[in-house]
Amino acid sequence: MAKAAAGGAGAAGGRPLRADARRNRVRVLDAAEAAFAAKGAAASTEEIARAAGVGVGTVFRHFPTKKDLLMAIMEARLERVCALADALVDEGDPATGFFTFFGWMVEQAAAKRTVMDLVDQEGIALERAEPTQALRRAVGALLDGARRAGTVRPDAALPEVLALLTGTCQAAMRAGWDARLRERTLTIIFDGLRPAGAR
Amino acid sequence: MAKAAAGGAGAAGGRPLRADARRNRVRVLDAAEAAFAAKGAAASTEEIARAAGVGVGTVFRHFPTKKDLLMAIMEARLERVCALADALVDEGDPATGFFTFFGWMVEQAAAKRTVMDLVDQEGIALERAEPTQALRRAVGALLDGARRAGTVRPDAALPEVLALLTGTCQAAMRAGWDARLRERTLTIIFDGLRPAGAR
DNA sequence: CTAGAATCGGAGTGATCACTCCGGATGTCA
DNA sequence: TGACATCCGGAGTGATCACTCCGATTCTAG
């Protein structure tokens, strides 16, 4: 059901997809990811279909709604982001893991339009979705580790950290943003996140 | 001519508008400001016309293009913002003026959708427009004052400050944003902007 | 190989939008 | 007050989208 809602149409009964259907599904997913990354949610279904080399009917058979397609891609992206966060939680240095993750997210945002951007631009309520919660937990763990390691101030809580993260990601998508500006902006935010007297 | 560029159609030759035309013009402007504030650039012309109590034809006579209407409103809003910034430059305390302005902008953004948001959502190049430059200058002046007063670190330049400002404004428009979260977020950013060891 | 089911392709549908056009209403000036 | 330029209203236009439908095509089981 969660799978069906996420765009797993055609597999409602659990029957495996035919080989060509499976092939087309990933083609559509790839084309849509590229199109959405480049033009945001304004990318039209027809142009996605053309890029994927299939007809629009095929796109809509796999993803009954444009929203479903959007959500499938966002969940995939969220999972990737989440995987990095989890890896940093498990294996990374707690003192730097949080900052590494923050910087990486912002860097991604400059190239691809942000997950969050697509979310609220379409008014899709993904707040309660499982992957979002997982990401929240992972970032929370990184934040906790950094606080315990003394590299992030103790009074910095998750909501404001997420606000800073999404805000900076959005700023990164604007014209004139480059690596130098990114460094300078992150320097200020990171300094603000450090404990008093620990620059 | 600035007026004509800003959507002053019908006054091309400089002839003053008829009384009813003038009245309708401000009605449209007011309705459009409210509609754009509530729904962003997605607000349709017809609903703006209805809210203003006029026909769509009237809207398009005054503002030949939706873009013109958008720009007229943004320029007006920019001018207001600019006026506050200038007032703080002239009369305020340089040590706090910059922070006051920053906080005020973010607070505005939570209620009305940001100027910047409307700008790039429609792909309108307002970068070179005169009011934008004026705002840039005003914020630059506030920043200079604060740096000289020692309340902002000397290595914080205008581009990253504007990135932080627009990013935070955008974060402020998201769900779950309230006064408490605003304070906590601004605390972190402001601390990051302060000189080392000056919390 | 073949029957039959699963899938495909893309013209067609209905809705929405920005924008146009012109007969009628209204303000203005003598 | 009357004549006339100006302005108004809103039905109409063409373009764009998300989404549907069904004959043609392709896969797969036997």
C-alpha cells in the first residue's frame, strides 16, 4: 500500500512486472529525475516521456499522477541522503560528521533542485512520510553526536538546524552562487553553530 | 519613465489617467499584492480581477503582462523595504541597525511571500533593476556600519550576507515556522555573524 | 511457435491560464 | 447638458497541461 502510493502501480496484486515494463520504469525515473533537477516541478510529463523514449501513456501507467512520480523520485533521493547521514553516524567522527553532512547537502542543492523545494512547491505533504522521518532521525543523530563532541553548541535544536539547512539549500540554487560564496556562507553558519568561544 | 516601465500603461504620452482609471489601478494593485502574498506567483489574473472588483480586461489594460503586475508590486515592496533600511542607516544605531533589519525582513517573509521568491519563481531578471540595486546599497551600508561598530565580523561580505538573508526568508515561509523558531534560528545566524569571541 | 495477456504509444479530452477585442458605460470639458 | 474621448467588462482565443482510452505491439507461458 505504501508501495502503491509511492508509485508502484501495475504491481498492485504483487505480480512481477514484465521485462519491458521494468525497463521502461527505470527509464522514466531517470528522465524524470533529470528533468525535475533541471526545471523543478514545472517540467511537463510529455517532455519527461520524450526524454525517456516512451509515450506519455507509459509514464502515467507507472505513476498514475504527476505527484506520484515526484514523490517516487524524492523518496529515492531522500534515501540516498539518508544513507550518507547514516554512514556518517555509524562510521564518521562525531565531531565533524554533522558539518560534513551539512556542507554536502548544500553542495548538492546547487546542482539539483532540492528535495524540499519540490516538496512544498507542489504542496505535497511529505512531512509524515517515512523517509522524511528517517532523515530527520539521522540528522538528529549527527547533531547529537556533534553536540556531545563539543563542536556544536548545546542549545542548537533540530528544528532550527533544519531551517538553516533548507534555507541555505534554497539560497544555493540562486544565480551567482559558486563554491567561494558557499564556503563563506557556511563559515558564518558553522561559526554560529559552534559553542561560545570555540571558533 | 520608471513609472511607465513599472506598468504605467495608458500613460505612455504622459496624459493623466481618468479618475476611475486611477481608482481601479490602486484596487488592482492592492488585490494583486494580497493574492501574491497568499499564493505566490500562482495566483491567477482572473481571481485578482475578481478580488479587485473589476474585469480582467481592466487588469491587462493597466498591466499589459502578468510580469508587469508582478514587477510593479515587487518594486513597491522593495521601495518600502529600502525605506526602512535607509532610515536605519540615517538614524539608527550602527551597532544594531543591521540586525534589526535582518530580523524584520525575516519576520515579513513569514507573512508575505518574499520579494525574492516571486522574482526567481517567474524567472524575472530583476538583478539589474534600480530598486534592487538601491536595496543592495542600503544593506551594504547597514553591514558596513555594523562592521565598523564591531558587532559584525570584518570578513563578512555582502554576497554571503544576502545569501543568508534570502535563505532565511525562504525558510521562514515553510510550515511549522513560528516566532520561537525564528528567534532560535536568528540567534545562530547572528552569532555566526559576530566577531570571534564576541557573543 | 502460438495464443493470450500485459504493455505500449500517442491522439484526444477537459480544465486552466494569460491575454485580446469590442460594444457599452462613464468621466470630462465646453 | 451634450458630445466625445476614455475606460470598463467579460466572453472569446489559443496555448499548455495533466490525464484517459484503445488499437497496435511485445512479451511469456505452454
